Amino acid sequence: MTPSANARSDRHHPRAAARLALLIGLAAFSRSVFAQATNEIVTIAPDNAAQGTVALVVTFTLDNDMPPAPPAGVNPASVTLGTLIGTSVSHSSQYAVTATFAIPADEPVGPQSAAVTFNTPNGTIVFSQADAFTVTSGASAPPTITQHPGAASAAPLGAVTFTVTASGAAPLDYQWQKDAVDIPDATGAAYALDPVTFSSAGDYRCVVSNNFGTATSGAAALTVTARPAGAYPIVDTGQGACYDTSDYSTCPSAGQAFSGQDAQFAGAAPVYTLSADGLTVHDDVTGLTWQRSPDSDRDGDIDAADKYTFAEAQAYPAALNAEAFGGFTDWRLPTIKELYSLIDFRGTDPSGCDDFATCPFIVPFIDTDYFDFAYGDTSAGERIIDSQYASSTVYVAPTPSGTLLFGVNFADGRIKGYGLIIGGGDKTFFVICVRGGANYGVNNFIDLGDGTILDRATGLQWQQGDSGTGLDWQNALAYAENLNLGGHADWRLPNAKELQGLLDYTRSPDTTASAAIDPLFAATPITNEAGAIDYAYYWSATTHANWTELPGGAAAYVSFGRAMGYMDGFWQDVHGAGAQRSDPKTGDPADYPFGHGPQGDAIRIFNYARCVRGPFAATDLDRDGDVDLGDLAIFTACVTGPETIPARVCAPADFTGDGAVDLADYARFQRDHAGQE
């Protein structure tokens, strides 16, 4: 179409011409609007602060006019209040920006304009507001808390520091408080606790004051991790009920029958923390982190399909590490001592119960508030008690059943060495893997030369020998209560977990011709059911409760010799030195000529006793239950005159393990001693 023709067309179509004029007008109006548009800061919080304020976090809310603010995460090129330049800038959402400011003490008083500047591919965008922020006089400003102390956790003998930041007219005075009570001499902007002790736990806050007012910080909670002395803390069994030889009973007083049993001595209670994703459980006492569930196929239930052969169990940690299960890549199979740290003797043994209707109130031997658990899969032909968990610890001795793998049965509350072949097929186990807790389960024995052995790892002091003769449970308790050894009369029968912690799983009668215990200890030889030289079962103070009408009829023992049983027509080592089983508390062993249970477990009733006291702090050198001047006297003698004091006395004072008691050890002693005052 030629220009003349187009002109003619417009003249002949007046509506088209009008539309064209309207479009031209709208375009001009739009250009005018955008040329005049400004990007504003809608609000500023806080909108004032005094001279001398530091670490002031200011939030700027931007408008949403065109053009909008750049997307969240694209930080501004600058954020300013007058001549003050913000730091630690964050663009947390599209229309919110935060920045931290320090206001000099000599900053001019009065209003300041605010600006938030973005550099974009299409140019610079500035959001602003005139006179939006006011600097007030610091000469009469009351205190303002600009940074509150944060919560913390620490183990005993650790250190922690709380800090507070405040602004206001100088001078500022600080007073730290614990549980709202002033702490003497805690008058700085920081408060250090070194060393931390159990009594340090509480809420810490700081009151800041000047001539014009006061301000109180938020409270910061300090949690003190419940750790007994040493690198191998023994977790308590959880048993809170007392028993006689058949049933529950009132806990007896000292000197009465059955005094000194498990429930009458409280150890380090378990402290578990469940991860946010629900996959793992951290044991705050041992330092170990566990898989929460043995649901290995992750189908939401725990059954026979989740169990692994030993070979499969050994490969399982690598699979977890490959996927960084729970955020970690250092999973492994637990040792038997690590696995046994989870056992909880509030459980009830369902042995002999064939269906859940018969024993509806059984309780597993693991804390199901934190760990997932299932009894044996009866729909797959398993027994109720078939909830054996695999460890990495293999019995060192050969047996007629072949290789035995130690495992913990959290259904019936026992450790046994399990044959890897059963019924012509591979034995399978539940598996939960573990990480962390370096050296957990490693003992550190010192012969004190007075008939006792100190385990510096657990803090427990042990009788070096044993009772020398078999005793029923009541008399074993009485033996411990009446023992006077090494200048002490507060001996007791150990609980099942303390006793198991004494085992040395590298030893056995068949491989080392000894009991499964460190050679520093003496173990009375016995002749076992097969007529061979062996070593005894040792009573614990722990009742092995069961579901029957006689719930308190048995107590747990630990086998330091062969765990004998009558199988295949002869007596043999069916469960390995290192097993934990149970015996009737009273009765006649002759009533059990072929043992008891599926493997014919030997029933002896008259087991031996090895007594314990403690645990004690490493620096409690006289082991009287506190760290005081008596311990300082021993330590000083070991430093200044080691030739005048027996080496066995000074050995526990060598905290660094370098063979000498010196200033490096004294630093550790000071930490403990300060924590007791």
C-alpha cells in the first residue's frame, strides 16, 4: 500500500485513527509515570538508636512497585543510613533486607536518610526514605541489649563462655546471673566457666545497667552432659525395683537380707537425643550415635525380612556410608560392649511364652521411647524371643557349633555367642550400626597393690580376687556388703553392665588358659560340668525379671569361663566366655542335670562374687567420693617426693599417661578440684 493510499484509508476510517491516537497517548503517559516512579523503603525497624550502639541489626521493608526488588538472595550493593554503611547484609525475602550497623559515639544526633541500592543488568535500583532513622544522644541513653547470650552444652571439665553485647550511655555495668541469682565477680561483657561441673547446669543471663536504666538479656541454658569419670562410662541398667528370691519387694535397709541390689545404687542414667530426621539416636553418656531402627528394608515394619546373616551385617555399614545415612559416613558394626550399653533391665524376659496372648505385658530390654523394636516374627516361624542383634565381636575360641558371634537379645535380656549356622541355614540377626565414641569399651587397669584394681576408663575400683567359693544370690549380696578391703568397707555387688564391662573378649579358657579377664585379676579355677578346668560365673546385683508368677526368681550373671550347655548329648561351651545369662537365685543345681532351655544352659546357682565400688573421678586419688585437700596432698607428694611414696599410689595421678606426675597432670587436677568448690 502506498503512503497516499494509507492516508486515504485513515481518512475513510475515523475509528482506526482514534485508536491510534489513544495508543500514542497511553504510551506517552506510561513513559511519564515510569519516569516519575520512585522505589521506597516502607518501614525501618528499629527506626532509632543511640550514639555508641554497636552490632545493631536493622530490617528494611521495600515496596513492591515496578520495578520490583531483585529476587531474594541477590544482596544489595550497599545499605546506608546517612553516612553509616551496613555490614552482614542479607536479602532474606524479595522485599526484606537486613544489615548490621555500628553507630559511632560522635555520630551527629538527628534524622538520617536510608537507602538500599541494587545493581541489576538493567541498571541501578535504589530504594530510599528520607529522614527515616534517628540517631539519638548517647549521653542519656539507657542500655539496650543488641546481642543476647546463646545456649550451650558442655561435659564436666569442659569450658564454655557466655557473651552479651549492649549499647547505651557509658559506662555500662554488667552483672551475670545464674538462675536469676547474681554470680560473684561475674561483671564483664563475657562470663567464662572453666571447668564446667555438674552443678554448672542452669540458665545464665546478664543485667546491664548505667545511670539511665537497666536491660536484662535473654536467658541462655547451659546443659551439662551426664558423663561419669573416664573414657568408658558405664550406663546404668535402669532397674528401679527391688526383689527377693521370687517377687518384687520393698528395698531393704543396710544389713537386711538382699541389701545392696541393683536398684539401690544409681549409676549414670542414659541420656538420649533423637535426631531431627528421626533416623539416629545420640547417647549423651557414651558419645555413641546409633541407627534408631533395625528396619533395614525400610518398609515401615520390623520383621524377619529385616534380618541379616553375619556376612550381610558386615557389609551393611558400607551401604549406609555410601548414602551418608543420617548425614554420616563413618558407620560400623558395634562391638559387644558398645551394643550392651543399650540394654535396659526394666525389661521382662518372655522365655517360655509361645504367644503374645499368654504374656501380654512383656517389656523389651531396650528403651522404646527412642529405639524401634520388634519381637520375633511369629508369622515367619520365629519365636517371640528371636530379637538377637549382631555385634562385630566373634568368640575367640572354637566350639562344637563352629564360630560364635556375640550378640545382644533385647527381647530376653541376654548376651550369647550365637552359632552362624542354624538348622542347616545361616543364622540371621537384626542390625543397628553405630558411630563415634572412640575407645568406648577399652579398659585402663592399674594395680593399686592393696588387693584392688582401679579401672581409670570407667572410674570403678574392683576387688582383685573373688569370693573363692560359690554363693547363692542372697549370700553374694551379703558377701559384698561385709567386705572390707583396701581400707574401704563400701563394696557392693556390681550390676550386670558394670560386670560385663570387666570382660576381656580377647581371652578364653581354650585360647589363653585363663578366664576372660585381664591377667591383673585373680580368678578361682573350677571344674565345670564336663569335668574340665574352667572359671566361674559371677553374680551381678541385677535381677533378671521375667513374665511368670515368680518375676524375681532369677538374677543376671556374667560368664568369665565357658558358658556351658547340654546339647547333642554332651556338655559343651554353647555361648562362649563373655556371655551374660541368668540363674535361679536359690535352689539345688542337682535339679538341672541337663541344664535348662533350648541349649541346656548350665544351672549352677552357687556362682562367685567379685565386688566393686565407685565410680570415682579420675582426680579422686583417695577414692573417697570427692576431690579435696586429701587428694591434693597425695598429688603434691607424688610431684615433690615420688621416691617417698609407693609408685602404685602415684600411678593414678599420671593423668596424661606419660609415666611421670608433673605440671601437665596438675592442670587436670586443678580443673577437678575447682569444680568441687
